[in-house]
Amino acid sequence: MLRVALTGNLGSGKSAVSELFEEWGATVLDTDDVAREVVRPGSPALARIREIWGEQVIGADGGLDRAAMRRLAFTDPGARRDLELILHPAIFDRARSLMDEAEAAGVEIFVVVVPLLYEGGFDTEFDVAILIDAPLEQRITRIVASRDVDEEEARRIAAAQMPAEKKRGRADVVIENDGDLATLAGRAHEAWEEIAKRGVSSRGPLRLDLHIHTRASFDCLSDYADVVATARERGLHRIAVTDHNEIEGAFRTRDLAPELVIVGEEVKTAEGVDVTGLFLSEKIPEGTPAGETVQAIHEQGGLVYMPHPFAAGKGGGGKILEVIGHAVDAVEIFNARIHRPELNELARRWAAERDIPGGAGSDAHTLREIGRGVIEVPAFADSDSAGFLTALRQGQVVGRTSSRWVHLASTWAKIAPQRRNG
């Protein structure tokens, strides 16, 4: 598990970035929440605080009056040091425990929001440190607008913190927050891609399902968010969303989970045979001849991935491979919707004879099917198609054939009253 610290002085934008990271798949812990937990009524930390500063920092509910404690700490450096000596060990003991639990549960990226990362000497606890920084006047404006403090107190708090200039040289990644939210989101996503790459070496084998449909396909009703949730629930690290003759569903699913989704499209060619493109950026029209389809895939930097190549009808019984086989980058050697094992075996042999990597997919048109066809591969960088192919060469297929009843679900999806592609 990659342990990431997200830090920055008050008003820099840590909360906004942590929310984005959580949307993109990280598990996030805010040490401010842990700080509230360790000073709950009856806690040893609160008892020690009461012993030193008395009832002036205790609220009507018997808990810590955080506003009173903050005013005292930021006007008296000695009080601030004493408070940190009480709180920091308790906070980080709890944070370590939660990180260990997350790692045992299989979490890949765990982000901890730590305002006093360097002040407390906690940077050694993490694999990556990200600093959010913003100009002082912008931070003062944000503090006054979002917290129960006036400008004088905001400046006092800012002055008491370690200058951001000192932190910048120690951070692995710096996100500048000197613009609007859209600009921050773009910069945060660049940082997210960076830490995801750093996490590659810390992860074990990745589980890939390279053939999944969403409601953007004419014969599927699976909602984008449900596909993401189900894939994560089933322990998948990457999924290829390959809707029939559509790419918008893949984009929408990727927006929900950029670290999870490979954008693809299953194109029905002029010959009536399906050809899939992976790592795509543009839709390829239905009815494009197979030769032009593979050319269009390669022109946009994608990979030609042949699904169920020996199935009758949609696979063309393998005959299309005589035309485009030279341009195929990878072959689906296990498809969970293929009920004649020999057809998957033909695909495996064809690929092996030509030293072409093989992949696997559920061909899921329902949520229940997701993860039935998986290939386990070594870690590779998310956007690296060449690394993806290298990983496939070392892959191990894990899968089981779906029930024949799943085809009825696809038929129902075509005519269902709630059928909609929006």
C-alpha cells in the first residue's frame, strides 16, 4: 500500500484536494478528525489538557472547546508546544493503526491529511509527501471565509506555522493553488497520476477484467457508478470499458475512477465482426471496415485487442484474423461468455503461435458478471500501453464461465422500458 501525506498551511486547499483524491479511488484520513477522536470526553488526552489549562478550554458538553484552545495555542508558543506533545503521539498512534488496517484490507493508496507533517517530524511515516501551497493573502481570505476567525487571528495562525517555502524543498510533489477550483482540479489530477505511478512498484499482481459493458451499450443496463463500485468490491485493479460502438460510457466511467478504467470501444466493423480498441481517445464509427478500424485505433495511440475471435457471428469464426492478424496487439484468450471452451482455446493457440499477448474478460453485460474473466499481471503504469502489453505477456488467466442465463439479461436490456443511454 502506498502511504501518502497531504500537507499544507491553513487555507492552502488540502480539503479540496483530498476530496478529489477520494473520488479518484484513494482512501483518505484527515488527522483533524482523529484529533477530535483522541480528545473526546473521558479520553486521557483531554484529561491532561484539563489538568494543564483548566476549565477555560472545556466546552459545555464536557469536550474540548477547540476555538478556545486554538486561541490560547496560537498566542502562546509554550502552550502550543505543550498541546502538540499531548496530541501528536495519540493522533499518530491512531493514524498508524488505521493505515495498518487499510493495508490488511487491500487498500492500494492511503492518503493522510497532515497539516503539521514537517513540524511534527512525521514525514518519515510516508512513501510520498504532497504539499498544497497558495499565496498568503489568498490563504488569509479563505481562512476568514471558512472558519470562525477574524483577519487578525488568521494572520496570527499563519505566522505561527512553518513557512511554506521551507516545506516545498522537502515535499515530493507540490500543487500550486493560486487559481480557481477547475485549475486546482487539473493540477491535483496531475499529482494523482504521479503518485499512482510511484505506487506501482509497491503493489502485487494487478487483476484486470478487459471486457466490460455499461449502459452506453445497447444491450446493457449497468450504471457507470455501479460498475466502478462492483469492480472495486471484487478486487479488480483495472477494467477496460468496451461498449458496443460507443466510447462516451468509458469516458464517464473513467471520470469516476481514473486509476481503474482503461477507455475502450468494441467496434462492429463493416464485416460484422467485433474489433476492440483499448487506450482510445476518440470514437470509431460502427461499420468501419476492419482494416480501417485497426488503422484508426493505432493512429490515436491505442491497441488492437481482438475479443472472442473464434466465436461465430461476432467473432467471424476467426476468418477476419486472416485480414488484420498482422495488426493485432493482443487477443482475448478467455471470455467468460464463451460456453464452448474450445473457442477460447483456439484463441489462446493462435496468439501463442504468433507470440501475441493474451488477455481475459468477463464480457460483462450485468453487474453480476464483472470479474468472472480476469488476467493477473505485474504492475504497470496506468497510461503506458507498451507496459500494459509487457505485463500481459506475464499474465495468468483466472476465470469461470458465466451462466447461459446472462444472455437473457442482454436481450431484456435491449427492450427494457428503462433503457436509456444518457
